[in-house]
Amino acid sequence: MTEKIWIACIDEPIYYGRIFKRLLEAHPDKIHTVVRLPFTPDQSALSEAWFRLRFMGPKSLIQLAVLHVKARLARTGDFFTVARQCEDVNAVSLDSEQALHRLVTEQQPDCVIAVVKQKVPAGCLRVPRYGWVNVHCGPLPRYAGLDAPFWCLLNEEPALATTLHLMEETFDSGDILIQKSIPNTGAPYFDTLNRLFEEAYDGFDELVSALPSTHQRRVAQDLSQRTYVGRPQVADGKAFKRKGFSFF
């Protein structure tokens, strides 16, 4: 193995876990270390359920819950078990992102593919020579921020995109490594997410296969075109449905 490529991901079974499980199965010889982080919701489960009930409606909330249960039972996103079964891959389970930062500083990976819940300190971002790489399901530099697919659908953008970019201190502002666009077909929100994460897998497959050349082709974002969107609110979900769009 030439490059020490790491995957550091929250324990999320539907999308991120699924693509990283596939990536490990395809490239066990290229992944050096896999770190599993706990999934820590921004608010209590009860508060989140109450928000989603009002935002999505009861039918969509039930469908989302079923999706989570099925993913856990089928283990389609259990990337950590796959990592433990790979002879040459180090599998590490950590209880905090602070522990991840200490590990990165100590072991000096060349590249960290990361899905984390909090900002990574600048000193830690500078450790890997090919940086930290994040996937953003939005067309950067426009639609930086939270839940870009929702905002793109609500605003009836003609196309959506998945962007692999280097992580910087400012969210979603780093150089773009790979960006893949898909047309907006008017499909439901979660169908659109599935399509975007398929593009994300293809992007990560390309990144891992071709590093360091993918890093050398990085393109700086035109931050004068940057827009930042926040998490949609209940009123936005209602507007989404009034326009005739659906979540499932």
C-alpha cells in the first residue's frame, strides 16, 4: 500500500455507511484504517421525531423509520464489520471526534475520507498531505450548508450535484476534487438522495483508485458564487408539499 487512506465515518446505516461498505469491499488493498464514530443527534430523539412529523408528515416519518430499521437489520451500511474482516485494514471504534483528532495527529495518514458532525480543528486538517475529503450532496459553491438536496428540489433547480471537496475551517469551502451532476427529474426527495449517493460512491471509487492524481486536479471554489443554506424548517417542509413535491 502506497498511500495511507483512512475512512472516518459516523455510524449512519442508510447512506454513508452503505457507500463506505461498498468502497471497502471494492478496495480492501487501498484502505489503511477505518474509524467508526458514534452518531450523536443534534437534539433528543423525541424532539427530532416531533420536528420530522411536522416537517414531513406522519406517512413520510413512518417510511423513514422503516428505512432505518431495514438498513440496520440488513446491515447494508455496516462498514465497520467489513473493515474488521479485512486482513490489512485497521478497524478502530472511537467514542468522540476529539479521539479521532488525536489518532490522526499521532499516526499521520496521507488522506482522511471523513463524515463527521463537528468542525475539525485547523491543525488536524493540515496533518494528511492529501487533506481531509468530505462529500457534500450539493452543487458547490452554491448550496453550501445543510440539506442542499432539499433546497435544490424546493427551488426547482434544473440539476443537482454530489461534490467531493477538501475540508477547510469554513464548512463546504475547500477545493473541489470531483463533482458529479444529475438532472432534476422531479423524483421524490429520498429517491433523489439515493441517486446522489450513487454518484458519491462513484466519486470515492475514483478518488481511491487514482490518488494522488485526483488531489492534483483539485479546483478552488469561486467563493464569490457561494451561498449557504441552513437546515429547513417546518414551514419549508409544508411549502415543499404545497408545490406538489414528496419525500417518498
